[in-house]
Amino acid sequence: MGSVYVTNRNPEPHMDKFNGEEFLFPPGEPVLVSEAAAQHMLGYGLENKTDILVRLGWAVRLNEKGKQYEDNPEGVKQLARFVFEEAVMAPRSALAAAMKRDVDTTEIA
């Protein structure tokens, strides 16, 4: 499995755990995590995210009278505000070669 950048578009930071490691998702900052971690914590790649909403406690809420639970549409919106971007990894040698090419072409121009 690869890695993905996860960006929290919610106004509040989000903290979660995967395999004993804590992850903090500050608003607006991409965080690099494994695809397995993104799937477990936020449902990355899953069509049905019900289990994720339940695990996070975002699936239901108490109604206005505080006596019954009801579906929580805000929880779905909150989960939808996490954006995923596939991370592309390149060997350092490839990066160094690309930087050298850029320097060489800049000197010619």
C-alpha cells in the first residue's frame, strides 16, 4: 500500500489513532499517512463509511429533547470535509537529477 495526503477542511483539528500511533490533522494542513491508516481512520477508498461514522461517534446525535438518538447529517458533512490526495514518491536520486537538469537549463537560458 502507498501513502496519501489527508487535508482536514473542518474548522477544528482532528486527532485519531492507527496501530498505536496518534495522528493530528490540523485544519488546512496536508498530513502524510499510509493508505491503511487513512482507510481505518477516515474511510479512504471505502464506498460505505457507516462504520467510520460510528467509530468516530459522528453517526448519531441526541435529539433536541435529549431523549432519543437520531441520524447526524453534520457527521456525514464533517467526514466529507477530509480531502485525500495520492502521494507520489520518487527516489532521492531522481529528485537530484531533476534539480540538476533544471539548473543546467536555467544556465543555458
